[in-house]
Amino acid sequence: MNYSSIWTAAVILQKDVKTELRSRHGVSILILFGVTATMVISFALGIPDIDEAVAAALLWIILFFLSVAGLGYSFLREEEQMTMDGLLMAASVEGVYLGKVLFNLMLLLVAQGAVLPLFILVFNLQIGPWARFLAAMFFGSCGLSVACTLVAALVSRTGAKGPMLAVLAFPILFPLLIAASADTAAALLGAAGEGLQVLVLYPGVVGAFALMLVKFIWEE
Amino acid sequence: MGTILKTGLGLWMSLVLVGAFCYAPTAVGLRELSRIIYFHVPAAWVAVLAYGVAMVEGVYYLRRRDLRFDAKSSAAVELGTLFALLATITGALFARETWGVYWNWDPRQTTIVALFFIYLAYFSLRGTLADAHRRARLSAVYVVFAFSVVPFLVFILPRAYVTLHPSPLLNTGGRVDMNPQMLLVFLAALAGFTGIFAWMHNLRWRAEVLLGGDGDGD
């Protein structure tokens, strides 16, 4: 982990964005998943007015499944096209990981740009302080991306597909999801919450572990 | 030597059982229910200790690449799952009798469930990997990575939520709210459970090494 890793991360991000813009495969899956989940929940509940705490929990359940459904592609695609070895020859593994984290974060934020307005609309939510709500969304997404990207790297090496990412990522994301839904509920109610420090600390702590461990994933 | 240790452990645990039910007095307000601490708390302690062992052995594997460390790590996870289950069930029974419900997502219940999920995810990961060294390496990465959530589970979340759980022995005040007889039996039970864990762990990891790999005989 040094300056060249950060440079690598920027180059990887640029490469992934360019690839994504060609097919728009990853981002469209995330948006469709989020929209579908929101509509299904809204339809099943049938009422526009739900409790703020329930709305916050539902939102983070959607974001959790959206992440584990969509963020697995980052490494799986490299493995399938057999480009991962090339990447690792050209760049440090920490740099590749960081680049993928940034790309996944970008995917999540773009997807939220489509899903959040819909969610707020169908559940008729009144956002208390917008800054707190958006801060919870942003730092929560950083945590989702940091944790899911490392677990996605692990899963890409197992040959397992499907629900594996959800099973492995859930225990890691458990504290983040609790804190994020508590803090989002507080933001919706306009009350003083104390979850934001967890949301800010989480990507830092989990990211530090990930940077320490990521080199072992591709080492034979 | 081994026979002496095993016999000693058997005698020790027999004394703990007698002590827990006949020697130690009951706590005010909890009556006979208070005897659960000699079994529930040591089980929870061993569940956490097993995770620590699994993590440290995982780090050793990543450094030395010796499959014996992987066997030690995965054996610790197996036993940790068992003790986490025991702690969860005994805790839920206690909760039912004192708080009125089996489960209320008390921070400590949340923590033990999170630990349980880590253990279960670990086995799903191992199940997908056929090559012994790759399985050992990726399992070690996962078990060490999962350690990054421990500070959140242990220090941050329990303080953010109200708890009904009796305060733990090592509480923030640094004082022990137990009479000397109860404390004696409690510490003896902790030592006994730790001894049982050490013995079971030793048997289990050596069996895995003999069976070759993950204990599935291939």
C-alpha cells in the first residue's frame, strides 16, 4: 500500500468505468433490482405511510441484497475473461482492490440515485435533515463497497456462484446494517442519532483489514 | 501425563457441578436461576475463545503454509459453533424466565448470533473448495477478515442500545459483584470449560490431520 497503489486504483477505476459505459450491464442490474424490490415491498404493504424505523430497515435490506447481487461481478468478470492474471502482473493487488472498491461505490451511488427517489416517493417519506440522511447513505455505501469487494474477491476464487456472496458478506456487514438502519431512521424522524460514527469508522477498519489480506487471495 | 490431565479434568468438572448446585448460594432476586451463570457464561466465553484461536491459527497458516494450522483453525471453528449454540440456548432460557421472552435482540444476543453467522459462513466457504491449500488459505483470509467486525460488535453496538443483560464479570467499573463462594465456583467453571475446549480441540485437529484435509477422508 503506497502512492503507486492509489494511482493504480485510479487507473483501474477508469478502466472499469470505460468497460461499464460500453455495456451498462452492472449498473442496469443494480437499478432494476432496487426498483423491483421497492415496488414489490410497496405492493405487498399496500399502504403509503409506514413507520420510519420500518422504512429505514427495508431500505437497508434492499441495499444489502442489491450489493450482494450486483457487486460480485467486479472480480467474476475478470476471472471469466481471464484478465485477472494480466491485471495482477501489471499492477499491485492492493491497487486493484482499491480500484474495484471505488468502482463498486460508484455503482452503488448511481443505483441509489435511481432507487432513493422512488423509495421516498412510494412510501411518502419526509426526510428530516437531508444532510444527515445523505451522509448515512454515503458512508453506509462506502462500508458496503469495502466489505463486499473483498468478499467478492474471495468468492471469485471459489468457483461458487449465486448466493455465496450474500452468505459470506452478511456476517461482516451485520454491524454496518444495524447502525445504518438506526441512523437512517433517526434522520427520517429528525431525531438525534449516534450511529454515524460507526458508519464512518466501519469502512476504515474493515478496509484496513482488507488491504492487509487481499494479497493472500491470489497467491498460490 | 495425558491420563493424569484427563482424570484431573473429569474430577475438576465433577467438583464444578457439585459446587454449582450444592455449594454456591443463589443470587438475590434470581433464586435458583442464578446457577445458570456457571454454565452459560463459560459456554459463551469458550465460543469467543474458539474464534480467537481460529483467527490466530489462521494467521499462522498464512505465514507458515502448514496445513496443521488450518486443521487447528477449522477445528476451533467447529467447537466454537457448538459452544455458541449452547450459549445461545441457555441464554434464551434464562431470558424467558427473567425477561419474559426467549429473544429480544439484546446486544449480547445480537453479538452471539453474529458470531454464529461468521462460523456458519466459514463452513459454506470451506465446502466450495476442493484443493486443500487453497481452501486453507481462503478460509484463513475469511476468518481473519471477520475479525474486523469484532470491535463493532463488542465495543460499539452494545453501548448504543439499552441492555437488560446482567453486567458481565469484567464490567467497566472493574469491580466484581459476586460473593466469594459464587466467584470461586464461577472461576472454576470457566477454567473447567476452557480445559474441555483445549482437550476437544486437541483431539479434533489431530483427527483432521490424520484424515487428511477437512476430515472428509479424501
